[in-house]
Amino acid sequence: MRLSLNTGPANATEIFSGPTVFQDLNDWLEKGCSRQDPAFILADSNTRAFCLPHLLSLIPSLQNAVVLEMPPGESVKSIDSTIQLWAELAGKGASRRSLLINLGGGVITDLGGFVASTFKRGIPFIHIPTTLLGMVDAAIGGKTGINLGNIKNQVGTFYLPEAIFIYPAFLGTLSEYELHSGFAEIIKIALVADSELWQKLLLLSWQDLLHRRTDQGLEDLIYNSVKIKCRIVEQDFKEMNLREILNFGHTIGHAFESLSFKKNSTPISHGHAIALGMICEGYLSGRKTGFEAGDRDVLTRMILSRFKYFPIQKKDADLMMDTMVHDKKRRESESRFTLLKEPGNAIPGIVCNPDEIVESLEYYKTLGKE
Ligand code: GLY
């Protein structure tokens, strides 16, 4: 399957997906074979061990590529790793005609994209996402970034990869925890932009998907989600307005995520946090943008049947409010949210005051008593 994301005359990404995607990659690399300079592959230690051997066995022309390895985890999305990678690229002869291949989940594609977009004022790069979150969201749309202290994605660029190759069989090696992050983004994209996909998700058995994860069913879900995201990004590449709808669930979701980091030795996954954030922001949608109570209840039940309830106390809600004060989506002193009018129809930039946000956390707390 093939898609194209076009944000301007000289700004496009070709997206290939499916079991024969490495044949597409081979053909794509051959077309660019005038590129004589060394190619680089950025991987973390997991994707180096589990995905790189497969890639190299199918694409012999990459045998000579220089492999850059990072430890796994969010902490490598830092300026220190960026400097290290710039230095490795420079030291190993990278030029503006070198290709950087990012093989990994969202951390690797965000970091690798940022390094490529800034090294020598920008070198070409491609993504081979290896997680469901990467396939349906992080790798798609040209956002690159690193974290600044505790604040995620504070520094970054909008810079499109030349191509993206989605190989669903990589999902066979993922834990259920990692798959959840991708599932949450698929739920989000349906809620903000496609009511038909939302209806389909309501009927899907996720246990089946988890057990037959390399099936056509999951591949179609990935393809549909990517197509919808491309349609949004094409209209608003630099996130001036419409693209903000992709942040549904994320403001309160990030507050859940950072609370769980503070409280637990095994924090909840990003996707789990975003899913819980969607419950609260679904509540705010009822208060502010006419989202019907019946739809809100369906959303809440759908999420709680797939993601575990994470209990919060009064002091936790206070900590979450503190986190939201630092949210990068705030303009001036206001908190702005993307809220739903109905499933498949979202409105960005709705201002909610602190009392309304606290009320949404109160609503969330009542769900723990059910
Ligand atoms: N992950 C949200 C976006 O790409 O805009």
C-alpha cells in the first residue's frame, strides 16, 4: 500500500506499507543510487538486535551503512545525544548527500529527524518505524524534536522525511504495553477526524488484534490512521490551527503521564496516559462544545474496557494541575484544549479555566468508584 503526504511543491513524503515494503525500500534506494556518500542507520539497542538484522538481510546495499546506536528510552531525546550524533556523523564522513535511516519507535524517529534536519542545515532522512505508535503517529507528519529538562519536545523542527516504510511484521516483537500506545493514538485519530473509523473501533475485539497482530486487520487500521493523519497535516503542516486537533487527550494525558512517573516505579505507558486524558477531555467536550452525554459515556466505557483505571487522590489532582501550567500548548496564561463536538469532529483552541479542568478530574475520580 502506498500513500503520499504533500505539504508543498518541494515538500513531500512517500509512505509505503505492507509485508513487501523492503522491496519498495530497495527500489527507492536504487532510484537514489547517485548518492555516493555513506548512509547511516540510527537504531536503539533493541531495534539493532531485533530489526536491523532483518533489514540488512533484505537490503544488501545497506551492509556498508554506518550504524549509530543509542540506548533505548525517552532520555536519549536530549541535546547531549544530539551533539553526540552530530559528532559521529561528522567524524564518519557524512555529507549533505548522505542518507540517515531512522529505525525505531517515536524516540528514534523524533531524535533522528531532529539530528538530520539540523546537521549541515539538513540532510535527507527516512523513517522505518518499528512500533505501532511510530507507525500511526510519531513518524508521520514531519515533527522532529528533543526534550528540554522535563518538558517534552520543547526544541524541534518541522522537516519531512523523504519516505517512510511501515513493516507491520515488526509489531510481532512488541509487548502489549507498547502496542497500547499505538492503540490510543488510533482511537484519538478516529475521535477527532473519522466517525466511521470510530464506529469500527467500537466493534473491534482488541484481544483478537493483540493475538493476531500482524494480520491484515491491523495493517488496514494502520493504513487508515496514516491516511487520515496525512489529510490533516497537508492542510496545516506547521500546526497553526487544524493540526492541533491531533493533541486531543494530550494535555491532561501528559499530566497523567508525569504523575505516574512521580508515583510509580513502573509508570503507565504514554498511550495509557493519553487514553485517560481523552476521558477527561471528553468530559470537557460535554461542558464546552456540545459533545453529548451518551457519546461521552461510550468513549469512557470504550477506554476503560481497554486501559486500566489509574486511581488519583486529591493531592495527585493538584500535582496534575501544576503540570498543566507548563503545558506547551498554553498561549499567554490560558489553557487551550482540542475538544469534541461529536465523534469524528473536533474543535481546536477551546479555552478552559482551571475550575473546569479540576471538574474533569473530579469526573474521572468518580469512575474509580464504579
Ligand atoms: N503527534 C501529533 C502531530 O504529529 O501533530
